[in-house]
Amino acid sequence: MSRSDFRRRRFNRRRQVFSRHLPTFLVLLAITCAAGGGIFALTRFVLNRQPGSSIQTDAPADTQTSSQEVLEIPPADQEPADEIGALVAQADRIAMGYDYDKASALLTESGLDVNDSRIQEALSRYETEKAALVPANVQEATHVFFHTLIMDTSKAFDGDADSTGYNSVMTTKDEFIKILEEMYSRGYVLVRIHDIAYETTDENGNPSFTWGTVMLPEGKKPFVMSQDDLCYYPYMEGDGFASRIIIGEDGKPTCEMTMEDGTVSTGSYDLVPILEDFIEEHPDFSYKGARAILAFTGYEGILGYRTASSYSDSPTYEADREQAARVAQCLKDNGWELASHSWGHLKLGISDAPEGGFAISEERFRSDTDKWEAEVESLIGPTDIILYPFGNDIADWHPYSQDNSRFAYLEAAGFRYFCNVDASKPAWIQKGSNYLRMARRNLDGYRLYEDLIQTDPAKKRLTDLFDAADIFDASRPQPVTWSY
């Protein structure tokens, strides 16, 4: 048999085999295409249902309007189809923070076609949602506060000399996140202390304080938050805390933290960036962009930068002061309110001694106030809020007056908002003609533990906010004793 005959016969055999199996091949091809299409459709459906593909309010149904229940906001990494779509998405996020006037102005003053159906629909929706708002009772607003958050409990609770103090007055990262989630689910909305009451002048130019008007959906409750000692003191190094606040690549404040291997990591390592993350996910947790109050002492510096005059010989002293000032401005630009916690973390008010009187002399009180102004306010700019160290108020419950020399001195220094500590009741607010006084509640290890072990429901102090059993970090040493 010649080579050409061999090739011809081999070709004919292959054609017969192909013809015989062609129907089977076509059936398999059809099944494969159908299965592939189904998988693709299922993947698209699942991806579109992932958390984060839209931001919706999670408050109970009876506290929302129907328009809020269906409002969806594209995530930050999802590009709207066009310029108008992007603008409406931006305005929708603002509206979710109850600032409907700002959201409407963004659309109407954009220079784009305001007759576009998407803009008209958004404007109509904002009007409907705004009309459903009711005045919140700002006189019953609670004020909660924290210290620097514990990020690594194994280091903070390692049994060294500082562990007891950390366990008592600080809150862990997990506890803080759970507190945010629970308060959000119960309808709490973060407001500024300046939203509670604000200073005006009468027709004669005299200062006067006026109750603020906070408009929220029915059932929502305003609250104020603050953080003490945002300084990252040297004694905290290596104990599981952030080391300083910096400006992130996105222009927002974030934290640095030194890892076990000595490397420095940037991320959400304290209250500021964690709260920023939470509000990014839940815009309706913040009233018109409100953030917390951040209070500084001055004797070691602020924000993790060694800005105190005692560090003036440091080669990085001037650079630290410059960077601290930039970070402070970044915080203010992003809605955070800055406050005094005194320069030396001193008891400015009444002594604990049986004979009474003030805890420190008048001279030291004034010197401390002046140092704070020179070393801290010179970096962060003017502030009118003071959070008393130890909650140690300069008077009892009676209203402040000019007869109180310490009040007169603080008022002359520009302070108008004065906050002590009282966890015995959900809220205590006193409005004078030229000041607002507000009690704060410590949500720390000691307070959580006391609620956790309390068997009398009437004596639990946190049940309006959450159940301590759902919040308390199991990694805490027990019992938690008071150490401050």
C-alpha cells in the first residue's frame, strides 16, 4: 500500500469517527454553554447582594420613613454612570446625615442640568424626608466618653504595673465597635456639643446661650461622644496602643501603631479612625457630619507628638509641633471638635479631702490654664470646650457664677462648655446665660464590669445604651477594680 493510499484511508477513518460522535459533541457543547451562563448569572447576583454594595439604614422599621428604607448609596469604589449620577450619589450620602439643605444645594448649585429626572427625584425625596423630621430633645442627650482604645489586650493585660489601670479606665477595640453597633441599632445619632446649645448675643450685645434644634426622624436620639488624653503618653509604648495620629493618604485622620517586629503600621488603631470607618458605613449615625470631642493635656505633647516645652532640646521638636498642628487642622476639617483636658491633667476643682476647698492652689490653677493655652492651643487653635480631668468640677451642682474665680478665669480664657463626669444618670445638662455644663458617662472596663455583675436591674446604669454582657471583653482580667 502506497503512502498516499495510507493517508487517504486514515483520513476516511477519522471522518467516520467524527461523524459518528458529532451528535454527542453538540449535546455536550450545549450543556456546557448553559451551565456557564447560569454560573455567570449566579455570580453577578451574589456579588450584587454583598454587604457594602449599598448603604442602608439599619434602624428599626418604626424609626424610618419609607424613603429611607429604599435609599441605596453606591459604594466609594463603584463609579456612577455619569457626572449627574456621581453628584446625586454624593448628595444622597449628605442627606443620609440629615443635612437635606446641604444635599439640595449641592445639586441645585452644581451648574448641571437641574431638570434632569434624577436630580428632580432626589430633590423631591429630600423634601419628603426633611418634612418627616421632628425636633429631638437635646436636653436629655447623653454624653459618653472613652480613653485611648486598647488594640492588643495581650499586651495591655500582661500583668505589669500599668495593667490594672488599663483594665479599669480603658475600653478595648472590640468593646468600642460593639458599643457603636448596639447604639446605632437603638437609634442613637452622634451630634456635636455645639448642637446641644450655642452662644448668641442679645440686642444689647450680651452673651446668651440658646438651646439647639436637632431635627431627626421619629425615634432617633442624639448623643455626644468624647475621648480623653489623646496624647499617646510614653508610658503606653509597647502596651498594645496606637502611637500617634497622622493624616492618611485619603486626607482623613488615621493612626500609626508599632508592631511586634518593630515595623510601623498605618490603620484603624484607635477611636478616631474606627469611628470614621463606622460613619463611612453608616452615614445616618452622624448628624450633619458630627464627630466626637478630642481632649488633650500638654505636659507630654499631643496626638503622639512630643510638643511640650520640656522636649525643646529634641532634634525633632519643631517638626513635631508643625506636624501636630497639621493633624489638628485635619481633625477639625473632618468634623472633630478639640478640647482642653488641662495642661497637667490636674484636679482643677473641689478637693476630696474632708476639710474641702480646692484640690490645687489658685496660682497653680491659673498657671496650668496658661500653659495649656501656650503649648496646646497655640497648635490646635482656639477651643471653647474643657473636659475636667477626673471629672473634677470647679463647683457643685449649683449654677456657675462670676463669684467663682475659677469659672471667671476659664471664661476669660474662652471656655463656654464645661464637662464633668457623672455615670449615675443618663443625662445631666445645665445651661447658664453664658455657658453649657454637661455630665459625661465613662464606658470603660470598670463601668462595664459593674453593670455586668449587677443583679438588680434597677441599679444597672448602661441599659439605655446596651447590655454590658453583650459588650464586655472576655479577655479582661476579673474582677475589674477602680484604679485612676
